Amino acid sequence: MVLSENPSWAKEKTVQLLAGLPYDAMLKAVKVASKLTKSENSVATPLSALKTASDNYKASTSENKVQEYIDFLVANAEVELLHKTLEPIAHSIPGGKLLVKGLDKLLELKKQN
């Protein structure tokens, strides 16, 4: 299925993918990696926003929780910067490749809106 065929399905699946990632393990890996690369802040801050968005999504009982998740990320996470920063190191972060894939989809959805 092409994303443009059913954007609400794509949004929901993308948010479910991103909300289910192991952010605590990712943040620990970023902290360790930052000792070598000095890039912790450029990754940790938006990654923390993703963790908060995921926690909020999981706790929400709202019918619009998918859109609330996306709105939170737009307001609080630099998704493009996070994607650009994570892509080269995704293989060394637990769930990093899935995160990059989810961010790809999120950026694609963002362009469609």
C-alpha cells in the first residue's frame, strides 16, 4: 500500500512504530556514544521529546491521540535534525534502524500535510 492511498492508516502505523521503541535504552546508548562523538545533545534532546511523546501516546485515552503525538513532535522535537544525526549511527543504537525508518515515514507524512 502506498502511503498516499490511506494517510490515516500510515499515520497510525508510523506513530505505533515510533511509540513502541525502547527510548530508555536508546538514550543510554547515545550517552555512551557521545563520549566518543560529542554529539549527545544534538541527539538526546529530540530523542527525549520522542520518549515523552511516546509516553503521552501510551497513556492517552483520546480519540485523537495519533494527531496529538504528531503535534507534540512538531512542537518539541527537531525531527529533521534528529533523522539527519541518527541515520549514520542508527546501527549502534538499540532500535535505531527502526527509529530512522519511523522518522522517514513521519517526514513523508509531514510533506503530505
